[in-house]
Amino acid sequence: MTDNKIKIALLGTGIYSESDYLPSLVHESQTHIVVKIVWSLDQTAAARFAGHFKSSGRSEPQVAVGDAGIEQILNDSEIDAVVIVLPFAFQPPLMKRFWAAGKHVLSEKPIERDVKAGLELIKEFGDHWKPKNLIWRVAEDYDHEPIHKRAAELLRDPALGPVLYWDLQNQNYCPDGDKWQATSWRNVPDYQGGFCLDGGVHSVAMLRNILPDPPAAVIASASLHRKHTPPHDTILALVLPDSAATKEPSGSSSKLDIARQHRPNLPQPGKSSPAGTLTFTWALPNIESQLPRDLQVLNITCLNGKLTLVNDSGTRTLELAPAAGSQVEAVKETSPKKGVEVELAYFARAVLATKAGRAIDPAEDYGKPIDTVWDVAVIQAMLQSNGNKVDIKQLIDQYR
């Protein structure tokens, strides 16, 4: 390894690996990573994937296949780290083998199928492999998306005032046979939530990064509307903040005479609590006039303005609309999605720092496994709620 590069093995050549990881790994900004080996269960798929590096002006990686390919990576002393882009249920056994071989690991989200399994994996890593200065990060691209960090920054401007309420809509059209659905692990899932878990953790990670007061409890309903997307394809939820986030209403009482006359006899007024509503669904009908059909929209209403973040398949749009007479400045920014590109760069620099005995830059310390357990916990709470209030911290603590 040169002083400023790490050599990695990339495991997985499927849809997401090709659509997001490949462009990020061959991008000109990716200066710290050399892909030495591409692994797949399929020789043809691995060879085709590896060929893209050469056509992009990069060195073509070696191809490794099946069990023999895993052994090849385990025994290659030049491989500093592995990036695993496989269905999450298949990742933990491989991760443990790579840790035992002294390899750093970047694994795809979700961290595990449920909170219990996620915490057990974190404990095993903490007991056996973290003391050996190995790095493990979970590749949640929404954790690294620059425009999400920008939204969080805008929301913390005192001029904008507190968050009053918010709404997140993540609505998707998923026909039978869709490329994201037509795989065995998604078509016949053996884990909670199906698409609601695998896709929903993205949105929860976004809320975790953006909201000043993240979710503390949920009251939700989970449904299956279309038989080809089991076990659930829709979640509707009321999302509650911690009680400490509830404040007195803003502003002053009405100065109208009628309000002053009757105020002593009024019931106890309410408080201001930054709660939100959430819809996840993969059950949209095919309405061609309504495009795009895979759209995520987050609206956050504050005292002195409204922030809107729109994520479609490849573009992120952030808009801040100020209230009339406020000191808030209007903002409108658009950016291509960059989460995978950034997470790979942060991971590589963390590995380089660790190998050199330097501290990891705290500004780049994202993808923490414990954070992604929280993401899973929010989805698990919504799936288990059935109309009852579920406290997220209590759900996590029962498995500690």
C-alpha cells in the first residue's frame, strides 16, 4: 500500500453495487482507494463488473468467485479492507471472517435484521476486533449525504426558530418483477418489514441527521397492500420527540379584547411539541401522469419558515422558504446524490489514519454501527406498534 491509498476487495456486483458503488469508485475524486479484487458468486458478473474499471481509466481488478474467492481475499495480505455490498442477511458471517483475518470492513445497511442481532454483532466486534484497531462502518449513504448536513445546519439557525412539526413522505411504485423486487432475498424475505426495513432505514437515518429533536417514540400501523411485496409494504406513523423537546408556545397571547376577557375561563392551553408524521409505502399504483414514482419528500415547518428536502433517484433539492418579515434568508440548492462517494472516502481516510497511528477526523466519523442500530429500532418500533406507543430507547435497552 502507498502512503495515501488503501487496497480493497469489493464483494457484490448486483444492482446497487453497479448503480452507486461503481460510479463512486471510478470517480476522479476517489483518490484513496485501489480496488484490487472484485468478488461475486457469478464469474461472468464479476468479470463484467471488473471491466468497467479499465474502461474508466482505472486498473482492472482481479476477479474472485465463490468460496475459493473468499479464501483468496482472506489470505491476501495486500488487502487492507473489504467493502461488502450484499443482502444484509448474508453479511455478518463474512464480516466475522474478515475481522479474524485483520481486515477493516465497510458493510451495507441495515446493520442487521433486528435490534437484538445488531447489538450482538456490535458487542462481538467491540469485544474481539475493535481492540485490535480494526474499523467497521455501516454504509448508510444518507448518513453521509452533504445536502442532509446542509439541511441540519439551516435548521439550527436561531433566526428560523424552533421546529413546529414535520412530515415525511417516502412513496414508491414497485410492480411485480421490478429490478429491486425480483430477487429471492426481497421476494421471499425472512426478515421483518421487507422493503419497509431495507428502504425505510435510509429515511430514518436522514431524520436522525437532520432533525434537532430526533424521534423518541412512535404510534404506527403497518400493512401489506400488495401480495408481491411481503411481509409489509406500508407504514403510517405519528412520530413523537422526547418530552424535553416540548416547550411553551411561541409569541405572545392575543391582544384582542374578546380574548383577554375570556382567557381566565379557558381550558389549559396546549404545548408546542415538534412531532412528525411519516408514510413509507411501496404500494403506489402506476399513475403515469404522476412522475417520478419513487419520491421522498421531507417538509419541516418552523416558527419562521419552512424547509423542504426532495430526494428522487439521482438528485437532491433543498429549499428554505422564509416567513414574511422574518430575518431568514431564502435558500434553494440542488445537488446530485453523493452519499456513497463520501462514505467511501471517509472510510478510506479512517483506515489510513488508523494504520498511521493517527486519530480519525471526528468530522468524518459517520456510519457508526450503534447509530444504524437506532435506525433499525425506529422501523422495528413502527412494525410492532399496532396503534400503540412504542418508546425507541426502551426497545433498544431491552436487548442490551
